[in-house]
Amino acid sequence: MSQINPQWQQEIAKRRTFAIISHPDAGKTTMTEKLLYFGGAIREAGVVKGRKNSKHATSDWMEIEKKRGISVTSSAMDFEYKGHHINILDTPGHQDFSEDTYRTLTAADAAVMIIDVAKGVEAQTIKLFKVCRMRGIPIFTFINKLDRHGKDPFELLEEIERVLGIRTYPMNWPIGMGSSFSGVFDRVKSRVELYQNDSDHEDIRFFEVSGADDPIIGERVGQDLWQQLQDEISLLDVAGDQFDRGLIDKGELSPVFFGSAINNFGVQTFLDNFLQLAPPPSPKKSNVGLIEPGEHPFSGFIFKIQANMNPAHRDRIAFMRICSGRFERGMSVKHVRLGKDIKLAQPVQFMAQDREIIEESFAGDVIGLFDPGIFQIGDTLCVGQSFEYEEMPHFSPEFFSKVMVKDAMKHKQFQKGILQLTEEGTVQLFRTYPMEELILGVVGVLQFEVLEYRLKAEYGVDIVLTRMPFQIARWLEGDKAALDAIKSKTVTDRYGRPVMLFESEYQLRVATEKYANIKFHESSLGL
Ligand code: G4P
């Protein structure tokens, strides 16, 4: 591979690209906002929030969004902080949870998991965590809302380890909680950061200590809390995991931080540590081997396609993660799947509600490309030698519906619309055998409504959706004879790969036992 300009390499090394994963209401929006605030990217609180409440949303391009007051879109935000260029990828979480949410994680080099101290590990966190785990990216944990009473910190760590199967290393430890919350003991810097009610914690107030047993802590936070802190830290030192950078890099040990995002408390400490520990853009697998971000000219892949940002046009925006080298506006790149060169004239970057045309970007960044219908999820764009990044995985949908066209005369438009819209990737299409009936699968149930709306609005087609009782899809792998033997029980995905649908975990378990010669995969990755 050719060497690229050392200045570009420096730019790439500065990049940190991550996604925040959490269950709704744990504090993802608040945390994002505070991070952007520290980065100077926003000057006032409520900017990101506004997006969520759809007050001034860029993305209120669709009636359905306005009606529901939610955003069906996700994008990326970037800012500079202490010599780093940080990209936060937004993972839609409420009703707009969809396969896009999962796919966004394929564009991240690290994940930050936000957990509500009172609620612990919740359903959506588990799903998103699994995808991060599959990719082996580092996962950082921020336990939020310490200003409220919640679960015992040890109980929370035990829950994370038991439910998610990842070890933890608390970087700091809370002193009190709820009304007695007094701050955190920083195990790395050996200092106490003080929490104060009604403070915006713009500057961290702290004092250095010789250790958790330093009597000055007792003087500042009270003897009872000090005693409790000493007991807990000695228990952690003896029974807890050791700090191990190698395990953090592999996503097997999660550094844990405690704080209160709404009060700005612990956010900056988190960010500073995160920048020390999170990786720069990582190499990515392709059909010609690993592509190193700093040693290869421009390349990237499309991980998300968003339709009709402007309802007056059919334009779509394709989001591309740049994986290597430098990107420049107007540059001519190879569209590998189509086997032709295209010019990327108006790349955009998204900042809270604004879009701006960008002139240059580097590996690690995410940009939006105007898409006249030439991009598909997973497409590779590159310059120089042609290659393709590994296929974008599909993940198991959780809701399924049979779909038919109401008016048989419109069958052609229906076929075209379904194919084009499922290409965008938020709805998966399966075909039954041998009847070739169409089944749609989605991760978030809202996607059915979105599809129904768009088929009507963009293709003039009314559809009939009949919900099916399935909840799980598994991609099958096995030899041809074994797969043929159960063909009548399977459906195929859009690439003709065999898939089996199940109504419950129990059914799935029965099938895996019955068909021991077949592998049941949770996603299509690597198939
Ligand atoms: P999400 O994006 O993960 O869904 O969560 P979001 O940030 O919107 O936060 C959910 C709720 O939790 C919000 O309250 C928010 O203010 C609150 N919150 C976030 N961080 C903290 C924290 O550190 N401590 C406490 N006590 N609350 C926190 P809301 O009432 O739903 O919204 P709002 O009226 O505050 O906008």
C-alpha cells in the first residue's frame, strides 16, 4: 500500500469516532450536549434536545416525524477538543430505533454506554452492546444520575458483568449518592472531585489525596462517607479487576465512570480519560486484507441512507464513514460496486441542526453525500486500487409483517418501491418458499409505518400489512443437503440466503437442538 502524506496521518491520528449507546432516558442526549458544549461546538444547552423534541429539527422532513415528534434520522456531530477531532455518531433510540441504529455502530471505533444509576442495564442497552461486542470495539461506561438515589455501585458492576458479560474497571468511585452525593474519588489521579448542588461544575473542583484513606477526605465530605469510601475502595482493590489496557482495547474490560450529566459533573473527567484510552481510526477488513487508515489513500463505506431530507426532492443522503486517507470536495472516486468513477461534489457534515458543506475530511470522519439513487448500504468508495470493505451485516428484526399490494394493478410500482425502499436498509425483505410471498422485518415497529407512508407518498401504492407472530430471525449456515432438507421451513433474505424465523427463544432453542448440523447466526456478518 502506498504511503500517504505525513500531515494527513497526523490529522487521522487526532480523530476519535464513537457512538453513545443507552436505553431511552438514561441521559444520552444530555451527555451529547455536554460533550459538544465542552468542545465549544454549541454555546447553549438545549440544542441537541431541540432536535429530539423536533422543535427545530433539521430532519422534520416527513409528516410522520412531525406527527410523532421524533427524529427518524441519525447523523454525526464533530468538534475539536484538546488537540483531538472528535466525531460523535448519533444512535436513534426511542421509537425510531431501527437497524440504522445498529449499523451506525459499524462506523464507530469505540462506544460509550450510558447507564441510569437507578435502572441499571436495560433492554436497548443490551441489544446495542451485543453489536459493539461483536465488533470487539472498546466500550466505556458512564453511570449517570448520581445526584439521584440509585442502585449500589457494586451491584451495578455485578449487573454489567453478569448481563453483558464484560469485566469492569471503575476509574472513579462515587462518594455518597442522591442527597448525600458529595463527589467522586478518582482512582487514577488519586484526587477527590467535589460535587456541589446547584453548581454547573464548569471548572472541576478537586483536591489531591494520598489515597482513599487520606483523612482530609473525612474533613471535607464527613466521616461516615469517608469510612464507606475506604471500605469500598479496599474491596475494589482486592476483589476488582486490574486496569489492563490490552483488555480495554479488545472491548473485554470497560472503564467505568460515575457522574451526573445534567449537572455537568464527571463529564469533563470522562472526556479527558476517554481521549487517553479510546483508539484512533482502526484498520478495517476488506477483500484485499486490512486497510490501514494512515497508509492508504481515500476510501470509505456507506453505512446509512436517509431519504427525502427535503420533501420537495427525492434526493437521499448517504452517510459515509471515511476509513482511510483524505477526502476532498469535488474529488473523483471509484464506486466499486458499479465499477465507475463518480465525482463527490457537495459533501455535507452535520452539526446539531445545521448542515455545512465540507472541503476536506479524514479517516474517522463521517460525511453525508447527496445520493441520486446510486448508493446502497455497504458500498465502498475509494481511489487507487479497487477493493471492497466487508459486507454490512443485517441484524435480526424483531417485528414481522406480510406485505401485499392493495390494488393488483399497481403490482409493478409496488415491487419497485419495495425493492428501492428496502435497499435503504431500515426494513428487511424476506421471501417465503416456494410461494415467494414477501415478508418485512424491522427492528423498530415504527419502520412499518414509515414504509407504508413512503410507498403511498413516493410510489402511489397502498399496501396491506399483516403482522406475523415471529420475533427472531436467524441466518443459517450448513452444507447444501442439510439446508435443502429444511427448505420448506425457511425464508430467504434479499441475497437469497436461508433464514429461519421464530416466535420465541424457546422455538429457537428447539430448532438449534433439532438441527444440530446447522449454525444459527444472529446477524448475517461473515456469511
Ligand atoms: P436520552 O437521550 O438517553 O433519552 O436521555 P436524556 O438526555 O433526554 O435524559 C432523560 C431525562 O433524564 C431528562 O429529563 C434529563 O434531564 C434527565 N437527566 C439526564 N442526566 C441526568 C442526571 O445526571 N441527573 C438527573 N437527575 N437527571 C438527568 P426529562 O425530565 O425527561 O427531560 P427534561 O425535561 O429535563 O428535558
